[in-house]
Amino acid sequence: MRIAIINNFFPPRMGGSAYVSDTLARYYASQGHEVMVVTAAYGGALPVEERDGIKIVRLPSWTLPETRISFNFDITFALKWGNRKKVFKLLDDFKPDVVHQHGQFFDLTWQSGMWARKRKVPSLLTLHTRLQSPMKPIHAVFRMLDAFVVKPITSYNKPTKVVAIDTIFYEYIQKRYKLPDERIEKLAVGVELDRFHDLDPVAERAKLRERFDIGDGPVIASLGHVIPVRDRINLVKALPEVLKKHPDTKVIVIGGLYNSTFLDLAKELGVEHALICTGTLPKAEIPGILAGADMEIHDLQGFGIGIASLEAMAAGTPTVMAERADYFPNAVISNGTESLLTKPGDHRALSEAIVRLIEDDGVAKKIGEAGRQWVFDNFDMPKICEANLDILKKIAGKD
């Protein structure tokens, strides 16, 4: 089967959807399928590249200016003169049996969707980001974009199936895009669990403390780009109470700083000395850093549980999250078992949860082990990839 994967985000560009689409592409190729990826140019990456059995074509692009609308994020579009014809020619020459698109509001999804509609080729659209914002004016703009741009284009292109990666996405797709239930597939994201085998927390903790020169105090890892929907504000607000009891606590923020409001607040509260910002780090370093930390905290605003939290749990690191227990429809989290759950905005409950994990080794160990088992039971990436491939085979009539 020939599979075309479409995503504006793809390595070397970092991010959740880039990671997922790259992993899926490699898996499809490993199963004997012919795979072509069409993406936007990024950095110094080659315009055409072949690796891991996949062909990658990067089209000329431009990057949206970093504004609050874009979450100060480097969002790249391939909406340039001539690219539509290039997309059509690439797909005409490749003759895919099915198209797997990632991201509902990207131009490459729209262009490939038009091609699939005209050529009567089935398509699968996976949504990775909801057009939502904690800032009311921007949220209003996003709702308008959804209503007057994304929904009409999606309705016109009419993807064969749409993937909802969690409960909130399922509700969002039904409400914003009015898609019938029979066109929605519920399928979670996954974690490459082989990266989290054979981790030695003691050795990793020693390396972590030496690398960042942070002594023997508690270490909180906070993994993921800092954007408005993961702004670390509540974590900073919780720190004064934590530092009263454990003044040598450190928070290591790992990811791009696309929103620095939390740093300004940290200075205002006098806790900036407890923060270490590393920027984006290589993927290979993440499992060790997570295993060496005493806990991981970053999903605190009710916008969902990201891959970073699942990776922390896979490393056996206890987590604290302000998210709903039924976020994943087939893998409910029990508060106090797989994770500690608080409410968005409740920094006092967050500080209490942090202190509890610091002071009660038994609870921390129990939550770390249970969370790890929960991820291994439900989010094994090869199984998720296989489920995606089964959907592609079904809609392409190849099952």
C-alpha cells in the first residue's frame, strides 16, 4: 500500500505532531508499505530526503510572526505561489492508496484534502491541536477561524475518517465541526516505550544534579514548550509554599520558551532562583532527565494530557496534573494511584501535592510505578501505530 503522510510539522522541527507523524511514517515503512511525507521546509533540512524507508519532500515555506495569536510559536506554512501545483504533482506521481493528514488548520492538509477529494482517494485526518486559548479575545478569534475557515474547508474536503486522540478532542470535533459519530475514530497518541527501558533512577539523578549543579534538593521536571495553554503560571504560584518547607527545590523547565510570563511572575514572587530553563533538548536525553527527577509537572490548565506527561510516567516518575480523570476514554486515571490530580488554577492544592511527593517516598514510589504500568498497558506506540494502519487499510479497502 502507498501511504502519503501530510504534516506542516516534521523533524527536524520539534513538537508533538511532528513526533507522531515521524513515528507513524517509520512504522508504516517497516511494515512494507511505500511512504512519502509532504511537509513544510524548516531550518536547514534538505528539500528532498530519504531515510528509514520513507521519502520526505519539504516545500518552500514561511513562518508566522511570533505573536499571542500564534502562542509566540514558530508555526510554519507552505502557502506559497506554486506549492499547490507541487502538492498535486507529488501526489499524482506517487499515486497513494490513502492519505494520512495531521492538523486540521494547516494549508498542506487543505491542499492534500482537495487533491484527495478530486481524485477520490480516501483520507484520514488526525487532529493534534484545538483552536482554543485561555485568553478570551484570542479564544474568540480562534472560534471564528474554526467557524468560518476550518469547518467550511473540512466540510468541503470531507476526510473519510477523523481521529480524536482523547475525550476532549472527541467533544471538540462534534461541537466545532459537526461531524457524525461514524466518521470519528477514537485513538490515543502513544509513547515509544523502548526508550524508557533499563533506566537507572539513581544514576540518572546523579547525572542530573551534576549537569545542572543543583545539589541534593528535590527536583521537579517540567517538560514541554512553554505556551499559553502550558504556561507554568500555577507551578510558579505554588513554589513559595513549597520553598518554605523545602528551600533547595529546583524546577527544570525543558522546552522552548514561547511565553515568558511565568519568569516575570517568578521574579515578582522571589522564586526565580528555583527555576532552570534548558530550552529544547535532544530527544535522546529526555528519558534520563525524567527518570532522574523526583516528579514531573506541566499539564496544569485543563487543556489536556500531552505526550510529555505520558513519557514522564513511562520513566516511572510521579506526576501531578490538573486534568480530568477520563481524559483518555479507555484509560481512566485514578487520583492518588497513577497520578495526583488537582484542579486548574488551584496552586495551593498543587503545592500540597508537590510537598506530599517530596516528603512521602512511599507514595511517590507507588504513583511512579502505577503510572509507568498504566502507560505501558495503554500507550505502547507500536500498538497505536498498528491501530492507525488498520484504519488506513480499512478506508483504502485493503483490509
